[in-house]
Amino acid sequence: MSFYRLESTINLIEGYSRQFIVDGEDMLLVHSGGLTRLISTACPHDGYPLKKAKLANGCIQCPKHRICFSLDNGRALGGEAVADVAGLNRYDLAEVDGETGIYI
Ligand code: FES
């Protein structure tokens, strides 16, 4: 496995969102509420692209049906109304010499 650099960690500020294609997979690197996550670009609800989703308070809100997902645990927020919605598809991140990336 080798380290694939995505972004300098110092650049990961509130509201950061950038799309990457890594190993043929469409991924979104996001940062909010002190949390950095690498997630699938497709919303787990209905596949809508999350690249223009709002980020705030450690959550990402899909533009299509406005469901918010926690960056902490990946779950949809909203109680019973979203109980059947799958969580965010997340990838493991790593940090090497001040660079955030993924091992592939
Ligand atoms: S497709 Fe994202 S909330 Fe429905």
C-alpha cells in the first residue's frame, strides 16, 4: 500500500470540501466541527452528489432532500423520519508529514 496525498492538513478549515477520484472511486474530503472525513460523493439516501452540500457544526446536509449526516458517526440526523436512511460511506484517512491522505 502507498500513501496518496489529498491535502495539506493545515488547509482543512471549517467548510472545506473538495472532490477527488482515487483508484476510480469518487470521494469527497470534508471538514467541519473539527472533524475531517473522506466520504463517498454520492448521498447514501438517493445518490445525489454531495459536492455542493452545506457543512456546519460537524454535519453535512445533502442539497436534494436536505437530510443532515453527522461527520462524527456518519448517521442521518432527524430521528425516526430518517431511521431507514443508510449512513455516510466513509474511508479511512491518514496523516503523513502534515499531509492528509489515504492508503491505497
Ligand atoms: S439524495 Fe441526499 S437526502 Fe435524498
